[in-house]
Amino acid sequence: MTIDFDLHTHTTYSDGYDMREMAEAAERAGLAGIGFTDHCLPYEDPFGRRTEYDLEETYVRRRRDIDEVRASTDVDIYDAVELNYDPNHESEIRTFLDEAGFDYAIGSVHYADEYYVMENESFVDRSESVKRTAIETYVDWQVRLIESGLFDVIGHVDVTQRRPSIRGAMNEGQYRRIAEALAGSDTALEINAGRLDRSYATVHPHPDFLSVFRDGDISLVAGTDAHAPDQVQNRNRLLSSFAEETGLQFDGIETVLTRE
């Protein structure tokens, strides 16, 4: 199948490439639209991610740059965000999203309490009990993300699969918890291709559990999590092939743009 919209990419306003190059790559990939979803934390966090990303201070400037890019391409450009979810900071998140007025917002969990799931080293020497607790907390936070109603999309729901030390730690029951929360919400599930072109070589959520999310009334949207132009092209091609092989159908951009 052909993917029309890539809802998850990054520019130099976080840890990605120049947005003009990203838009040109989207055009070469045959996309109708691309969303720039730079990382954002409108609060201080315990792992220093806030010091790496400052979109809450630069989104107005980025919006002006997006307007310039829109004038030079036929691809629809969406002014969006990937915002780190922490239930202890829902008030700050809500205030910022209301103020910023993005086209849509992806919510992602990168840490849960004291567990930083973005680093393999965080779990290499930890006990199985600690790993189980980390995964349970991570899943709890994702359910709370969905129930908060703050986000249009939930991103990479099993990013823990990227870490060999905790890969496979999420069980079917935990995937079902997330699916049940989604089925009762207006939040769409991202099929994330961020590791489809690397050694992990598959999507999030893991294909073994995709059926859990296809059983209910859950909107599915496509995101490459691209940080570079070649990733926009390669991952969209690979994700299109994966969708064709598995019979996945993606909803259009209107699914997230019309969320209340």
C-alpha cells in the first residue's frame, strides 16, 4: 500500500535535519504530507532531556520556518510536536499545548519514574524483578497518557523493544491494557518505523502483538520517526511493504487533525 502521510519526523529544532531537506525527501517519497514533531518537554525532568530540547521556547520561530517551507513545496507540512509524557506534569503539558496550538500532538513515554527506558545500560545489570517493575511502570504511564486526553497520537508504545536488556519484557496482557485504553479514547496508535531500517528490523508495536490493536476500534497512523532525509524515504518504503504484507490500513491525517 502507499503511505500518504508521515506523522512523525524531526528537524533541527530537536535532533533531526533541516526541515527543507526533510520536506524535499517527503516529496521524493511520494508523500502527500509530513509532520514535523520535534521533541519537547515543557518542564524539568530527572534525566536531562529538557536540557537537550527547547521547542517550548522556539516553536514560534519554527512555525515561521514551516510557513516558508510550505511556500516552496507541494507537500502538506504539519506543525506538530512529540511531547514527553510524565503524569506528574500534566498541568504544564496541558497549559503548553493549549498555548502552542499545534496541528496535532504525539505523546511518548521515554522514562517512567526512575526508569529511563531510552538507554540499554540502565537495565544491563538489573535484576529480573527490577526489570518487571520498570515495564509495569512504563505501561502504567502509557495508559495514563491515553486516559489524560492530552494527545492525538501515542508514539512507539513498546520503545523498550529497542533495548536488548529488556527486549521482550512486555507481555500480551500489558499490550492489551494499552489497547483497551486506546479503544475507549480518541487517541490514535502510531505504527512506528523508527527501527525498521536497523538491526531490530521491525515496527512498534511488535508484530507479534499487532492483532491486539487491530481487534478493537483503534485508529492506526504511520510514523517513520525519521531524523534524516534518507530515513524519510527508506522507512516509508519499508513501512509500505510491511503494511502490504500484513494487511495494515492506515487512517489519514484527518484522524488526528479533527480530534477534540
